[in-house]
Amino acid sequence: MGSVLLNSIKYVHGVGEARAKLLEKELGVATLGDMLYHFPFRYIDRSRTYKIGEITENNTSAYIQLRARVVGKAIAGEGRKQRYTVMVADDTGRAEMVWFKGIKWIDKVIEHNREYIIFGRPSFFRGDLSLIHPEIESVEKALSRPRESGLQGIYSTTERLSTTLGTKGIYNIMCEVWNLVRGKIVDYMPDYLRKAHGLISLEEALYNIHFPQSPERLKQAQFRLKFDEFLGIQLNIQAHRSLRTGARNGFIFARVGDKFNTFFHERLPFALTEGQKQAVRDVRNDCVSGVQMNRLLQGDVGSGKTVVALLTMLLAADNGFQSCMMVPTEILARQHYATIAKMVEGVGVRVAILTGTTKTKERRTILESLAAGEIDILIGTHALIEERVQFSNLGLVIIDEQHRFGVEQRAKLWTKNAQAPHILVMTATPIPRTLAMTLYGDLDVSIIRGLPPGRQPVKTYHYTESARLRLFGFLKEQIRRGRQIYIVYPLIKESEKLDYISLQEGFDAIVRDFPLPDFRVAVCHGQMKPEAKQAAMEEFKRGDADILVATSVIEVGVDVPNATVIVIESAERFGLAQLHQLRGRVGRGSEQSYCILMTDEGISAESSKRLEAMCQTSDGFELAELDLKLRGAGDINGTAQSGVAIDLKIANPTYDNQILQLTHRVAREVLEEDGTLSMEKNLSLRQLRDRYAASYKMDFSEIS
């Protein structure tokens, strides 16, 4: 695009220094280009202008537009009760406009006997038509704007920004910006692609997204801009993949030696499922191919991903390489360490753990041993990415629950070795196929479906408050049978805006209903110190507590086979993916387990649909697809925080799947013919590719 789009927004009429700072902080809008790509999130139809006499009490549910002349104005009342009333009239009647805020400013703007375009929701007071806080603009100013079809964009804003610059103010700035950039927008889409796929020009698309000339032109604009976003992403994904697979610089783990074989034949506590066997085969093939492995291992909660990861680490150790496993929480790190260290006893593998709470003396010993090659497997949290953590020969990096780490954090691990190590990323959050194609398209995917032998699916029920006494009776019966229970709350402190039960109130109630000495209750939440959290978890794990009252801090990293019931309070507040993760805390032993979803009676239809789905299926992939449809890509658990810095302004992988599939094919065809985008016809595509390159940490200087 033209350099004019890089100009600061502060020089635009109506913005200035203060508003520019606010726009950048609140919306990320710093330049004219940023503003142009701040698209409306919906449109209102202002194609019809009513006469005052046409408005009756039967049509007050929708917004209306009037054209009328000011015939009087007055200020009444004092202090907070002050109101400003403006009387307007046309040849069919009179109406009043009322403001309770911004009175001084409105009084300066509105002139007696001037004609205005008025837009707002009508109401009737004592038989008279009135509009409260309407939008108002002089006829002359309205006619000077870009000509529209009557569809006017509504722009997202923030609470802080709306006090000085609401959606109407953003629209006004957009008009000023358009006057500055019109005729100066350079199109980066080659003519041959535009003609082949019926794309309007970039300037036409940007004009019609903000100032639609017709509903049809708006659709064409949306299609073009969505096509651009997906194509930019796909060019990066597929170029990245080509670079990696073409480099042929992956470590070769050719030897299946004593460590792997001893563990597999003598220490493996159970037979591998077919899904686990296939995942191991996938990894083995990657590690002898000469290409750096970059594999995503998806497996539902409890499907046995850790064993696949351990077998891969033993394969690395047999070939003289070190491995590290990074996990998001200290609780999970300690659990993995305890599990893996116990499983490899007598196998000849040295395992260590490094977290933020590791004591200084112990940390020094670990770092020295690691650098000397005396540690085969290092398990830890974010502490692993610190600069002082240096390996002797790192050949494999495993990241568990990888969506909880940012791109920069993950990338720091790959640079711990002169030659890039093999990468295995794991998640128990099933990723819908359409989303995986968009965000993780450079990863080969292995999926472990099903549960290990001996485990039963968790039975899930949705109860409301009227069933609480019955629920408590069931919980007490489970405890008498020697079982343990999780009770999960969404909040830690009482919210002023939400009336959900807080964890503290819940804990107090549980202690009352489950008193000592018959019942023992522990508590764990995210605001506790790590040592206190760990102590509570250990108490529950040892069986010294019958009930663990917690927040979703237990979502990852707690493995207590004796826990057979999880009660999730205010379950409507959680997304499907998170509910499914929480449900995975039970059903880890051979006993039948239960998940109870508690809500009030009056929850929304969407919430009811989510909870009904939870009760009907235990298939995480099926739930993930439904969650994507219900909540959108940006809200899926882990996606918004995935660290993938893709800035989707208009496209949605769920609803625009056909465009996504189309651009996937287009990018592949373009790069197969011209992998470096060096051909004359493709040079302009570099701008589109580079716009999204930061999302993938791409450096195209090496191929351009």
C-alpha cells in the first residue's frame, strides 16, 4: 500500500495529539492505514428518512432517521437532573430531542432555525414524540460525506474511548481519513488473481467496507478483504513449511537403543492404544527423515500423550541428545517430573526439574549438569527459556499445552542449540480442523483418539440449585466409599457486576455442610503462593482431603485416580473447551466417574446448548467444533492467548471456511510455481506475505 497510509493519525482533522494517543492505546490505531483497517462490526440502515407525522407508538422498536428544522431549545432543571430539550419540526409535525449529558457542547453545536438529520430510537411521552440522546448532523455536512446506500457502519470502541470518541466520532474520522487516502491506495493483489477469483480492487473494497454503495458492493468488499487476510496467512504457513522441509537439516535419531527398548518392554505400565502406536510411528518417521520435526500431538484428556512424549525423549537419549519439556504451570511440571522419573527408574536416564521456585543452590547444580551433558531430560516451566539455561546437545523440545505460551517464548527454546532441535507440541484442547489449518498449518498433526484400557467415559449431568441437597447426598455417599471430589468455582472474590458464588463463599458453605471430623476440605486457587497451592494439591493427592475446592487452576496438571466426581459451579461461565478440560480431572482410574454442571435456572439458550452438548458427548473434538460455532475463533480456549500474532480484522475461520479453503489452494499453487515470489506477476504479493510474516517469525531475506 502507498506510503500515505503510514502517516500518523494525529494530523487528521478532529484527532490531534491527545486523541491519537488514546486511539493507539485503546484500539491500536496509530496511522491512516490502521484506521482504514478498523472495520465496522455491523451496519445500520439509514436509507429511509421519515416524516415526523409517520412515527407512531407502534414503530418505536427500531431506530429512525428524521430531517427537521430546529424551532426551539431550552435547558431545564439543575445538577444531575438538568436536561436540554430541542424542539424540531417538519411539515407534518413536531418532535423533541432530549440530552442529559454534554449539554454545554450540544447547545453550542445546535443552531436555531437550521435543518438537521436526526437519528435515534423514538419514544412517546404524554403523547409527544421524543428522541433521547440522538445523533444529529447538519444537512449540509451530511450531504458533503461520501455517498452511501444508506448502510452506515458501526465501529467498535472502548469504555474509555467512548467518553470522548464514540462510534459516530470514529465514523467522522474515517471520512476525513478517506479524503486523505483516496486515489493513493496501492493494490498488492496481482491482476491475474483478481480476475480469476472475481475480486474488486483494494481501494473499492476499503471504500465499500466503510461507505457501502449497495448491499452487493458491501459483500464484494467483505469477500476481497477476507480473501486478503487468509491468503496472507496461507502464504506464510506454506512458505514456512517449504523452508523447513527443504532445509534437510534435522537431527537423525536412527538408533532405537537400550533406553527405549528397556522402558518399552520392561517398564511400560500398560499396552499402547492404536492411537498411541500411530503417534509413536509418526514421530519415528519424522526423526529419521533428515527434516526437522514440527509435529502437533492432539489427544483428548487422559488419552496418554505423556507416554508418547517420554518414548520420544528416550529415542533422543539413545542417540546422544538431550530433551526438554516445557509446561505452563509448576503443578504440572512437578507432576510430569514425578511420573516420568518413576517410570524410567533403572532405565539409565537422568531426569531433572527446573521451575521458578527452584532454590539457588539446586538451580546452580542443575545448570552445571545440563551444560555438561549429564542430564538427559529436563522438565520445567517458563524457567527453561532463561538465557542461563544452556544445553550440551539439545535435540528435542516438547511443549505441553502449547497454546498457553506465546510465539516468542516458544521460539527461545528452539535457539538453545546451534542446529534447530526437533519440536513436538502437545495439547489436550482439541483444535477444530478449520482453526488448525489457519493457526497451525505448518505443523504435521497426530491425533490420539480414545481412552487407555480400563478407563470409562465420565457421566455428565446438568443440575440447577433445586437439586443441591440431592447433590450433597450423592457427594457424601461417594466420600463414604473412599472417593474424592473436586468442586470448582469461576471466581475468587465477589464480583460487583456478577452475582456468581465466589470461591470463598463456596468454601465456607462446603465446610458447613461437610464438617470435620467426617469430612476434610482443602482449598486451592490462583492467588495463593505456589508453595501453598502445591501443599493443597499434595494433601488432596495423598488422600488427606476428601474435597478440593478450587478455581480452574486445576484444569491442567492434577492426576488423582481416586477422584471420581467434579462439580463445576456456575458452569455457564466456562466455554466448552474449558469444561471438557475440567471434566478430564476425573475418570483417571477404573471407577465410574461423574461431572456435575451446576447453574441457576435462568441461563441463556446458548449456555443451555453448551451444557447439553457436554452431557451428550465426551468427544473433545466434537465439542471443539461446536464451541467454535457457538463462540467464534477468537474465544476458543487458548486461541485468543495462543501467542499466534495473527491479526484477523474481518475473516473468521468458522464462518468463512470456504474462503479459507480457496486461499489455501491459491497459496499452494502460487508457491509451487514461484516459491520466492520473484516472478514479475507475483512481486506485489510480497507485501501481503510480509504483512503477516511477524506472526510466524519469518525472515524472507534468506529466500528472496
